[in-house]
Amino acid sequence: MKLRSFFVVLLVATTVFFSSCASRESVVYYQNVEDVLAKDNTVKQFETYLQPDDLLMIIVSAQDREAAEPFNLINTMVTNLNNQAGVGSAQQQLYLVDNKGNIEFPVLGTVKVSGLTKKQATDYLTSEISKYIIRPIVNMRIMNFKITVQGEVNRPGIHTIVSERLTLSDAIALSGDLTVYGKRNNVLVIREVEGKRIPYRVDMTKADFITSPYYYLNQNDIVYVEPNKTKINSSVVGPNLSLGISALSLLVTIIALAAK
């Protein structure tokens, strides 16, 4: 009788162990958001830093349009193959930031932009062009702003962003949120800074991560969501988990009947 009771308890304990759910603290986002925002609820200014391989659209304009033309790349005509008449459309040429962080700018020549914010680069170009024309206006946009999200999210992949203002929360949402196996308190962000890759760990269960320098993502950032212990354990046990539990249940039943 004691032996039967022991195996019944063992079966119940095993079932509870494998069916146990995670605690609230390991799942819920922004758990102390009221405390964080009570201290500081101002929206931080975010600046995008330019880096090698960025594709930049830079347009220079001025009251005197003809004076500004030499500072703009020539538009190229791209033929629309779906149009039977073969009509083309004008397409703005882009500046590619080379591996040294430079672009070749009309009239000005080689200009180093890597490591500068968009505003700093724009201000510099405006200052230099002002030596040639009156009150130039320089508009700049990054055309290949993208981030990569991997790991325990529902839709991992590379996301190309139209805007240049993307938060870590936005990236997670674009990827369909974390799966139930995603480790929310240890999200890895890998960022390129001056030719070096810098890793940073983010605890998304604590709202103070919104004040960190990794709340806003830079172009080419990599976000990786680690699996939690439940996923790791299930991958170790593999597809034989249900078979093992069934075998254990059958064994307990046989021992129980034999003990009668």
C-alpha cells in the first residue's frame, strides 16, 4: 500500500513539474512603470548616428535653385518594365557611406560622416555649402534603416524601417511579440559603435529600460531573445517527453495493481 502511494505521489509531482507555469514577474512587461514615470516622464531626444554602409538621400535646396543644383546628385532615369511604352521615372541617387565612413559629395569632395548624428552631418554640410551659395537648406534621410530580430519571437527576421525612430518595444511588436518561451528579463541588443560590436542586456520586465541608451534602436542593431528554462528543458527532453510520461504512468498502474 505504501509503495502504491509513493508512486502515485511521484506521478502527481512529475505532472505538476512539467505543467507548471511561469511567475508573473518573469512574464509581465513594464512592472514598475508608475515609479519610473513619476521620477521622469519627459520624452528623451533621440539622435541617429551615421555609420558605414548607410545609404543617404541628401537634397540641397536654396532660394536660387540653379545655384543649388551643383550640390545635388543627378537624378537617374529608371525604366518601368511593366509599362509597355517603356516610360521611365526619375530616381534620386543615393550616397553610400564607405567603410572609412566617408561620402563623396559634389563640389565639397570627400566628407566624413560616420560617427556623426544626422543633425551634426547636416549642420556641417550646410556650413560648408554656405561658402558657395546663400542660405542653403540640407535635408538628409537614411534610406536603408533596418534592424534584425532573432530568437524567441513569433516572426523573427530583418525589418526595414521607413522612420528613423524605432524603440526596442517597436521591434518586438513588429516581430509578433515574444513567444511564451522568450526570456523577457535578458534581451540582448548588439550594436555597432565606431567599428566595434557592443552587447547590452535589457530587462524588459522593468520599466526603467525605457531610459537606457538601448531603448531607441540604431540602424543595423541586432536583437536576440534568449529561450527560457522551460524551452531549454523541453528541447533537451525532446519529443520523447510524452512517451516517457505515458510509460511512467503505465508503470505506476501496473505496480499499483500488483500491490493489491
